[in-house]
Amino acid sequence: MAPTRDFLTPDVRTQEVNRPSSDYLDVRTPLRLDSGRTLNAYRIAYKTYGALNADKSNAILVTHALTGDQYVASHHPVTGKPGWWETLVGPGKPIDTDRFFVICPNVLGGCMGSTGPASINPDTDKPWGLDFPVITVGDMVNAQVPLIDHFGIDQLFCAIGGSMGGMQVLAWAARHRHRVFSAVPIATAAWHSSQNIAFHEVGRQAVMADPEWSQGRYLELGKEPRNGLAVARMAAHITYLSEEALQRKFGRNLQNLAAKSFSFNADFQVESYLRHQGSTFVDRFDANSYLYITRAIDYFDLAAEHGDVLANAFKDTKTRFCVVSFTSDWLYPTRESREIVQALNAVAANVSFVEIDSDKGHDAFLLEEPEMFATISGFINAGAARRGLKPARSG
Amino acid sequence: MLAPQGPRAHRVDHLLIAEMVKHGSRVLDVGCGDGALLQLLADTKDVDGRGIEVSRERVNACVARGLSVIQGDADHDLADYPDGAFDYAILSLTIQATLQPKAVLQQLLRIGRYAIVSFPNFGHWQVRAKLLFTGRMPVTENLPDAWYVSPNAHLCTIKDFSNLCDVLGARVERAVAFNASGQQLGTWLPLTVHNLMGEKAVFMLTQTWAENNGVKRS
């Protein structure tokens, strides 16, 4: 279907899992996980852009969402598509790689080179599969700390991310507060709601109901739960959009048809679109990674980690925050961002909060949103001035 | 985005507030509008400033120019802040538009070591004259909206505000009234004259009960 199809082979994907084409750091210090289990050694695959300055004060950590990866501003090695946040990150962009050193790691549990369930378990020489320990967003963040240490960075100038990326930003600010000068959690929440857990569960059940999933051992058996994972993605994708955007984009339009076919083919454009979303996703993502990462998000509850008082997560914080939400995001609605803001106000933290008017739903954070770019630029430039970093080029 | 603003006329109450605020202090501007006061305080007093503004567009414009501002309002969002979180909690030309001016003022006194409040004086002679001679709600340059679209739900006079300060046990550290041409009225003039000639007033307040009751602020 897509012209890039020829290199979407399972081989390329397997290669990216175990020998990523990006940089990577092999960490030999054991990582104590929130579950109580320990990961003795692990790999974090990452991309960097721009140059670290002499006093290592210009680093921006970009954290990715559920199905994102380290290719924030460069072509994806499996799909050949442009980076997922090239609208925001690049030379002269709001996150200006001419001024800042941008680090984007693939999360622990991911499938683009960081250790995850598709990686080879050194103890068995087989893919981890379900032997991989269940991880949390906090674990993902703790696993990124050695990467920041690796660059000799004491304090990140900024941590920024949307959705699960925003959760990582919050976890960074809560767990490693002295190492984050400013934080931009976008389209996110301090805890995952019941409805969102429910959607994730539908997705996981779809994967696990696919006979090809084989109790998670599909990789060693040479199988692939494509149908299950595609259905999971289709259901999830609906939650990333909005009713208004779907209606505007597709209405009740038929797909290449003059009339209804009276069958279960994809008559409607919206069906065809979702099927496409499902099948292209399966080409680039590992089903078990999907289970593990959705689980990590379900478990995210920053207040619960701090005596059920969210403000305690940020007590005495010196970090400058800019919280961003979107009017039509029903996955992480504005009220959940406002809860973060209230907790930050309760500790008199330095916080900005903008709600961007958009009908594009949760996915708006990945799209062309000039008002989001303007506010993020303003926040980053003001922070850079406070931090004594060189100003943006004029013009 | 951080390019210096071109020359612009600052509001007289903003200039007075900027004069009251100490260098490097922590400031909350409630109802900060387009951020003009916060910008002035950042430029001239290097304050650690925060703003609250009800209009989403204005909030986003403030953040885009590098100010720390959140969307919210005086009636609902002040309760979130801890005691003594700021050196100055400022409410400039906003108290008359709140639902609960007394509660809002109490919150300001709680979260700021000083509360600075400016408001349009409904006791100004033009306002009185309009009401007396036309028998209708005054519409003046200072109060430009008809009663049915005005955001001003709780207008008061300088005497009224002074009375509210007494009711709350707030000590007036400084009170200044401006006439219609933006000139400060002499402090030697009696309150009655301020109440008649002042078009706007700025009060700087502290809460006395804390000291009286030996309450230690955090």
C-alpha cells in the first residue's frame, strides 16, 4: 500500500530491536524496579541532536508517548517516515537544535533498541517475552538517569513530552527534582483514569485473544499476532482523536464506492482509515511491548506514590513548569492538567498553564498547533534567559 | 519573543505598584490580563512573578512572551496556594469583578505578606453626578460598560473598601487615589475628598490578626 512497504520486513524490525541503528548505552548497574524485581543489565537506545555546551546546561530531554521512539526528529529506520515531532524539534524550531542539545531515548520496555520484551534475554538467549518484568513509568525514568549521567549532565535544562511522555516528565520532576530545571508535561495526567485503563485493557485483550500471540512466545515460534495488535491500535486510535475531528475528516463518506456494498468490507472512509492505522502500526511495533507499556501507564499514579497527596510529589520543587492541555482531548482532559497545576500551586511552584483550543483531540500535541509552539517557545526562551543560555538567533 | 517591548504608556496604578514592590520579591498578579504589570515588575524589579488570568487567549499570549501565568480566577484558584507563598499578592482593577470580594481579599492577605489592591472608585464625583442627574447606572470612561454587560459585579467606593479592610482586620500600609488625569491626590487630604475626587485607588495591606494572634507565617 505505502511505497515504503519493501523495507517494512520483520527482519528490519528484529534488527532494530537487538542492534538499533541509533546510538545506545549499555547499562551494567542493576536497576531496582518498582515491582521489587531487578534488571541486572539493560540497554537504552537514543538519538541526540545539536551539541552539548561547555557547562552542559543546554540539554533537553524529549520523552516519547506509548508508541513513540527515539526518532523524534529523524527518519524512522523501519517505516522511513519523518521524525514524530519534527514540527517542534529541529534547527530554528521551538526546541531549537542550534541552541539546545536534545536527547530522546526509547523507553525501557520499548521495541526500538531499548531493552524490552522483544529483546534477547541474556539468561536464555531467547526473546524475553512475558519473562520480562512488569515496569512502571517511574522505572522508565530511572532507566534514563544513567544516560544523562553518561553525558555528564547534572541538570537537564528541560524535560518535555506529551501523553506518556508527559508522565515521564512528571516522574522526572518528582523523582529527580534537582536534575530538571524546567518541565513541560503536555496532554497528560498525574494518574491514569479508570476509563483509560479500560481502553488499554480492551487493547491487551485483543492482542492476547489472537492465537498467534501464543502466550507471548510468538517471536521464538516465528509467529506474529498481527490481527490482535491491529485491533488494539484501531480502538486506541479512536481515543487519540475527537468526535469533531473524525466527523470533519471523514463524515459518513464512502471509501471509493458509489453506494454501500451491503457487506462487512470497509465501506466507510473512517473504517478504511482505522484499518490502515492498525496494519501500519503492526509493521513497526511489538505486541508484547504494547502490553508492557500500556500496563506501565495504567500503573501511573503520582499521588499514590506520595501519600495520596499529589502536591507532596512536588514539595520544595525549584523546577519551572509549563503544563499544556487541549480543549478536545478526552483521553487526558484539561481538568486532569488543572489538577497538576493545583498541586503545583499548593507548593507555590513556578507554573504556567495553557489550554490550547483545538478540535484534533489528544493527538493535537503531535500536530501543527501554532499556539502550542508559541507558548512552548516563550516558556523555553524565558527559562533559557534565567539559566543564562544564549538567546535565540534574531530574525 | 523576548524582544524588548516598544515604548508604551504604563498604567498609573501599575507604575505605583511597581514603586511599592521590593526588588527580587515573589509576586502573584491575580487577573494579570495581558501581563503588562508582570512584565513591568520583571523588567524593573526583577521579581519572581506569577499570574492568574481568566481569559485563555490572554494566558497563552502571556506564556508566549515568557511570563509564568495560569488560566484561572480569583474566586476559585487562590485557595490552592499555601500561606505566605508570595511577598505581594496583587489584584489590580479586578476585585470589583469577583463574586466574593471579601473572601478574595482574605485569600490575598493569607497568601501574600502584602496584598495590593487597586479598584475603580464608585464614589467619584462623576459617578455620583451621573446617577444623581440621569437616574441611571453611571457609564464613564473609567466604567465604560452598561450595567447589563459589565463584568463589575461588586463596585465599591474608597470608603467602602476602607471599611472592608477594617472588617477583615487588615492594616492599610499605604492608600493612594488617582484623579481622572492619573495624578495622585495629596495624602494630606481627608478620606472624604479622596472618595469624591479619586477615580481609582491603590491600597497596600497587611493582615494584622496574624501578628495579634502570634501566628507564625511559613
